[in-house]
Amino acid sequence: MNERHTIWVVDDDRAMRWVLERALKQADMNVSTFESVQPALRALERERPDAVITDIRMPGIDGLKFLQHLQTNNPTL
């Protein structure tokens, strides 16, 4: 049985989130989208994605800081 992978898309650009979500769902992946880092950080308290796609420049916490947080606190991602 094939396991569906969970991918998180974190991007402040609504159109980019929409395009990536559609493409990943067509590839039979579970997708969660976030318009900023803060909701993604809250979601980390209850679940872990298999992979994350994030914009680099976003208001507030940027994508690079988010990836650093993931690497430091979730080394298996």
C-alpha cells in the first residue's frame, strides 16, 4: 500500500499557494497551505510534514528562519 506524503506550502502569495497545492494534489500528495510562518509553527505542535516548500521573503518570520527552526527542532524533516 502506498503512503501519501504530506507536503506543507508556506507562502504569502495566494496564487503561488493555489498553483502548488493543485500540482501536488494531482501528484497524489496530502497538502496543507499556510499564508505565513506563524500558523505553520502552530501546526508543528500537532503534526509533522514529510516536506516543506516555503517562500524565502515573507512578512514577519521569513522562510529561511522557518527552515532554520525546522532543522534545529525537527532534524528528521
